[in-house]
Amino acid sequence: MSRFIIERDFPNGLEVPITDAGADACSRIAAVNAAKGVTWLHSYVSPDKRRTYCVYDSPSAEAIREVAYSNGLPVGSITQVTVLDPYFYQ
């Protein structure tokens, strides 16, 4: 399984309410992703809420594109990454 960073732009801002509706929306995304073997780990959201940086584990970049389309989410760029952990050296 490879790790990826996905940049997404939301021109009108991203609002995920901290309510049952927000939790349901995230659960639906996770379920669609799981069907393709894709795992959304977490996301970073810019202060203006117009850009996100999402961390995913996935078999491929194409699988991420497929689930993004199914979930109605934009995809700006997908970059495969590896982890550099400063605590590894201690």
C-alpha cells in the first residue's frame, strides 16, 4: 500500500459541520473509499477553508481519482510520498 497527499481546492470553502450530518458525510466517503481499497487517514485544512491536503493510503493514484469522482470531491494533485520521521534517528 502506498501513501499519497491529495491537494483539493474548494473555491467556496469547505464546511463540514460538527454534527451527525457531518459525521454521516465522512462515513459515506470512507465507505466508498473502502470499496476500492482506499483509506483516508486525515486532512489538513487551510485557514480560509479553500484548500485541503489529504493523506491517503491507496493501491494507486488512479484508485484515489476513482473514489474522488464517486464522492463528488475535487482533485487538484496527487503526490505519492514516503514518511520521514525525525524520531527514527533517536
